[in-house]
Amino acid sequence: MKFPEPLVEGRLIRRYKRFLADVRLPDGTEVTAHCPNTGSMLGCQPENARVWLSRSDNPKRKLPYTWELVETSPGQLACVNTARPNAQAREAVQAGAVVELSGYQECRAEVKYGLEKSRIDLLLSGHGTAPDAWVEVKNVTLSDNGQGFFPDAVTERGQKHLRELMVQVQQGERAVLFFVVNHTGIETVRPADHIDRKYGELLREACDAGVEVIAYRADLCGSDSSPTGVLTLTESVPVILEV
């Protein structure tokens, strides 16, 4: 997927109230941008970091700018807009770029399911006699020396999703946890046991129960370390579950 318009570069002043970020533009103007990320954004808000914003001309919007990307360290970019991964995953699946999920004819989003009243990110069907695939998508941006971790904060919602996926397997369906790696410095993905021990335990339990776990990385930046404007998923990333 591509951003419809070129992104606006700036420097991060601060993020606050979770959904707001003050950014200084190259001409010195300071703007407040919407921060579409409910997580802690651990490691993704360095002081004075280079950031990139999208801009909307919708007159009904209170804040025309949206925070999309951040340079977490020299030459490494991360996408912090958690509204993007579902679209990235869906586009990749429909393009046949995700080998593990190829062959399905129909892809629906935000389908209600489960005893805990959840919504699955992607429901894939129409693959001959193969069972439907229930796909939960997660955004991975927490990086440490090439290792990616999820989650970046305790997530009861994420724990619920793992329980729901296990039930789908028990009912004879496919259940898939899809990590979208939106950080160019991440080479492997593993559960963040040091942040949410319960999530790590549930993830390993889910794998033992038959839930599949895959990870694909987006190519966010070019050779000059600036955004390409493309969020396409390009390659598989190993998932490591050993403690």
C-alpha cells in the first residue's frame, strides 16, 4: 500500500494524552498531530526524532495531521499508525504475497466472533475444502538489537484474542496470529515476556493448541533512510518462541 500524498517531515516535540503529538515543521511552525496508537510506543518516541505526518483536507477533522512514521535510530524507521497493519496484511494476502495464506478467494474484515465478543481482523474463506482462516493482525515496532517484541505494554485485549483463536482451532478452523513488522531494524520477532508475561504464556499455549504464528516485514525506507511512501510487506521474519 502507498500513502496517497507525500508525507510531511518534522521533528517530534512531545507525545501526550496518548493520542496527541506536537511536531515542529521545517519552517519552524509547530503543529499538533493525531497519534493513532493506543500502546506505549516504547522506543518509538525519541526526543527530537525525525517524524513524518500525513495530512487530510477533510474540513470535519479537528487535527489535519496524522503521525505515521518515526526514525527510531539513525537509518531505522517505524510505522506507529496502528490503523495501517490490517490494510497492509489484507493487501499482501490478496496479492498472494503471504505464502501461508495463499489460495483463499474471499477476505472479509472486522467480522464479529467468539465468546468474548471480539472482531477478527481478517476472515479468509473459499479455499476449496480447506477450513476458513481467522487472522488476528498485530503491529510490531518495539526493537532491541535486531529483535522485535510484542506487546510493548500489558495487553488484556491481546490476551483475549489469543483465547479466541484457540477456540477457533478447537472448532476445526484455522487460526493465525499475523505479526506485521513495521520497523526496518527488526530481524526476528518474539513475545515480550519482560513486559507482559501472561501474553507470552498464552501465545505459547496457543501455538501448542494449533494456532499458527507468522510475521512479515514492511519495506519502509530507501537507501537514504527516508520513507519511500510504501508500506508493502516484503519478506517473512522468523518468530522465536523459546524463553
